[in-house]
Amino acid sequence: MDQRPSPDPDAGPPRCYRHPEAETGIRCTRCDKPICTRCMISASVGFQCPDCVRNGSGTGHAADANQPRTLAGGKVAGDQHLVTKILIGINLAVYLAVLVLGDRFVDELVLIGYAFSPTLGEVVGVADGEWYRLLTAAFLHQEVWHILFNVLGLWVIGGIVEPELGRIRYAALCLLSGLSGSALAYLVAAPNQPSLGASGVVYGLIGAWVVLARRRRHDMRPVVLFVALSLLMTFTRPGISWEAHVGGLVAGALVTYVLVHAPRARRDLVQYGACGLVFLIDLGIVLARSAALT
């Protein structure tokens, strides 16, 4: 029989061993470690911690509880940075294609509202039915400094956000951030103004990081400073699509807020509904702008 240590009356309320910021009165019935409501897994008697369930030492737990959950309720995968790696790989592959195929390839994929392309010799743009540009532009780069900056942002900030959300929710966040950045650029920028780069996704991750840091009760001062410097660079450097940055930042923050604050009983419904609502807003922006241009 395992011996359990006597509680220290001066140590204060116990805290979850996986989330030290969360006070809890719940303990694993197998190993006696304190666990919060996000970590507890139903067993035939009481609750068990993710480690006991994962290692097979627990019995009688729910059939779908074998996998520990992220902060947003997603499954914890073996490689918690897989989606980030895939996004970086896509960006690098498209950049290599740009180097090989040149400007004509860029003109086919860049975000542009409605304009005549001398390279292609035709009218191009989202308003002309080329909606794919709203997404392809988010993976497109021409300058080496541009792709290096965005890939670094994806790796560093994505490495923080993806483990907290899980693969599916993280992928949805990135997709909606990039789409929202493109939608705002399409709405506000001049119709013949081209825009490209993964900055909308990166700024969406920045917005997600802000929400997660607040949720985890981390020191917000370095986070706020980083966001302020990023926005200062956005609005002071020439040639920057501030619309994509702001659109991605706002969408990323809103989506992540719902993902991590959705009520446990209706988590999936609220999360999917919020993602669908952001998509519908983007769709409405694109339809309204297209109608105004044609």
C-alpha cells in the first residue's frame, strides 16, 4: 500500500500538479496528486489524473478519457508542434517555388482585389472570382527577410499556442487568422494593392498568446510590450499590410478566447459555433467588397 504524505497546514490550498495556478480540492484516487477540473478524468470511483490513465495504472475510467486534454479541450498528441511544422513546411515550399518560377507564379497567388495584371495579361483579383487568393497569399513570400521573420514567428509563438489548444483547434485558429487578415486587407486596401505573407497568421498567434497568458495568469508585462512593439512596427514601417496584421490579431484573440473559456458542458458546440461565426463574418466582408467592386 502506498503511503500518502500528510498535508502541510501552512502550505495553503493544494494546486494542480499540471496547472500550478489552479487551486483544487480534488485528488487522483490512484496516486493522490492534486488535479484541477481540466485534468480530472472520471473513473468508476472518483477521478484519476492524466498520468495514471495514460500509463494504464488507472482502471474504470471513461472510454474516451484515455487521452489527456489541452487547455481548450483538445487531445494531447505525441508531437505537440506538428501543425506548426506543417505550416512552416508549406511556406518554405511555396517560397522555393517562387524562386524557381518567378513573378508569374506570384501574380497567380498574391492577394489582390481587382486589377489588370501586365504579367498575366488579364484582369485578376478576388472580385473577379479568384477567392483562392485570400488563402494562397497567406503562404506566399518574395523577400528572404520576410519569410524568415514569419517562419520564426510561427515557430516561436506557434510553439507556445499549439500545445495549449491541440491540433484541430490550433489549425482552425491559424486558418481563420489568415483568412481574417486577408478579408480585412481586401476590404480596406486599394483594389490594385497586392498583399502577401503569413503575417496574418503570425499576428493571430500573437492574439492567441495574449489570451492564453491571461488565462494562465502569467505576467502580462512582457506580453503587452511585445504586442506594442509588433504594432509599432506594423504602422511605422513602409510596405506593411497593417490590415492583415490587425485582422489576424483580432480574429486570433477572439477565437482563442472562446476556445479556452467555452463552458465544459457545451464546449464543442460553443467552440465550433464561434469558429463558424468568424468564418461567416469573413465571408460577408468578401461578398460585400466584391459587390462594391464589380
